[in-house]
Amino acid sequence: MPELVRLIIYGRKDCHLCFDMIAVLHELQTRLCFRIELVDVDSNAELAAQYGERVPVLVVEEEEICHFHLDPIALDAYFAKIR
């Protein structure tokens, strides 16, 4: 069984774009092998300063995949690169 890739979503509580990205990612979990980690940028002053209003941001191994909306093409490209 392949190792689960850790996708990190930097977001905020009550962020509708964050909820949308998470929902689409849950659908993609049926074909891609990953787990989702949510990080509230408001829980850390450095993260809040770094991301500001630019949330959600999807990151894998410090590589930004996309922000605001899930880019399935960019995510597929990442998985193709690591397989």
C-alpha cells in the first residue's frame, strides 16, 4: 500500500473557500492516496502575516500547489511527479 501524502491546507475558521477546497479534496481521496492536515493561520502570528487574506493555500512538502480554489490539474501534476 502506498504511503499517504500529507496535504496541508492553510486556512481560517468559517472560511467558505476553505470548506469548498476540503470538500473537493475529500472527493479526490477515492483515487489519490493522501491525508489532509488543516492549519488555522490565525493560530500563529507568523502564518497570519505570511498568508494574510490569501487562504486557503494547499501545500505539499513546502511546495504550494494552489490557493483560493483547488487546482486539480496542479494536484494531479504533483502526484504524477512523485509516483
